[in-house]
Amino acid sequence: MERVANQANAKSNHEMQSAAWLIVAAAALRTAFGVLMAIDAWLKWQPGFAAHYVGYLQNAANGQPHWLQGWFHMWLRLVTMHTPFFISATRLIETAIALGLRSVSHGGLLISPARCSVS
């Protein structure tokens, strides 16, 4: 009877260690992705991004399959007519994603503002 209890205990400890490892790995991956998104957001706020925004889209449209050309040209026309709006939207969305990932990796969206003011 005691042997069965010890085996169950060992199995339970192994499962707990596996779960702990997965939690740590997920947090590390989330933090690394958050850092990459923060760098990407920072780059979006540089003057060179705004100066070359439409060019980036034109380069992305080149070489696309024929059946996607209409879609890319529609977006290029739309962005060209309203470039300042799309530049600002891109910057704000990238920054929000980076801040959201930071909040999640620091313990949740509700706790994060308190932690940000302390850290």
C-alpha cells in the first residue's frame, strides 16, 4: 500500500515539474516576443518609417500572385490617399500590442498598471 502511494507521489511530482517547466517556457517565450514587438514598435516611431511607408507596401505588392494584385492595388490606393492616418494607426497598434504583451508577461492586464508604476 505504501509503495503504491510513493509511486503516485512520484508521478504527481513529475507532473508538477513538467507543468512548472511549461509555465516558465511559455513566460519566457511571451517575454521574448514582447521584447521583439517593443523593438518593432520603437522602429515604427522613427522618422524613416513614415518617409518610406508607401514604399514598403509597394515592395510587398511586387511579385505577388496575379490573383492578389487587385487586393494589393486597392490597399495601395487607399493608403496613398490617407497616408498620415495609416501611419498613425500602424504606430498605435504596434505600440498597443507591445504594451499588451508586456502586461501579460508581468502578471496580467489588471495588475500591470500597478507594477509599471513601481518598476
